[in-house]
Amino acid sequence: MDIILASQSERRIEMMKELGFDFRVVPSNSFEFVESYNSNGELVEQLATKKAMDVFDKNPDSLVLGFDTLVFLDDKVLGKPQNEEECISMIKSLSGRTHEVITGACFVDKNMKKSFYSSCKVTFSEISDEEVLEYAKMSEPYDKAGAYAIQGYMGIFIEKVEGDFFSVIGMPKEKVYSFLRAYVKKSN
């Protein structure tokens, strides 16, 4: 059975390895744009589906897993910062506040397509201007939605996490494991 992870995220690759299933990585070239959606969860779920379908179209005999993660503050999307100024602005906006992180997932093969999303609320303590400036000089924030990784340096400022912790990292691990375990069992 050929399982494909449609992501080159190091965090997702590591989590897939931890789940214990053989898989290969085929990054999606899907353009991240959705015309209409009714909720933030639906938006992220649609983005994950686009990624999975992009890879599935070229690998129709495989099971493809696609994911997308976005950070929302006051219903505004905080993507990956493009420069130091954006990074500083994002981290300052998150300081002392609670925001939501949503990960969408899509699993597709020639007989089914299943998609869902999982969310988590993250509360940061107050972060001083000096600490924000120091962080913006690091390489860590520039390939991450919301300019941070919960398991990275910014983790020291996280006061509280409510919901699926692994959604913040980019994959609802328990749901993925349960699905893959049942899928492999059914396929054998």
C-alpha cells in the first residue's frame, strides 16, 4: 500500500514517522487560494483538500494525506511572515492574547475522500519588545504560520493550550493514527 504525505513540512514528516506507517513525501504544488467559505475551519479544510487532490491526481493508486494549518487572531489569518517587520507585528499582536490554530486534513484514495479540521486555542503571556526583536532575528519564525512553532523558542511564552495540541504543530496526530490504523486493517 502506497501512502503519500502531500507535505514537505519537517514537523509533519516527523509526526508521520512517529505513527509507524511507511509513507513517502510528495509535496503539493497547489495554489493556496479558496474563493468562498463559511468558517475558518472550512477554509483550512478546503486548503488541505486542494493539496491532497493535487498530489492524488498524479498518484491515483495511492492514499494521499493533505494538511494545512493557519493561525487566526480576531478572525484575521496570520500566515508566514515575509520579513522581519511582519514577524515583529505578528508576535506583538499575539503577546498576552489568545488565538486559534486550525489544521485541516484530507485523506483521499480512488474509493473515498474524507476531510475534517481540528482546532486549538493558544494563549501567550506578555512578550517584551526586546524579546520580540531578539526572536525576529532568528530563522525560526519565517516558515511558520503566525511566525512561531509551539515546540520551538516561542514555546516558553505559551501560558495555556486548549484543544488538540498537535493541531498547532500541523497534524491532528490521534485522528490521523486512528484513520490509518483502520485503513491499513481494512486494506489487508
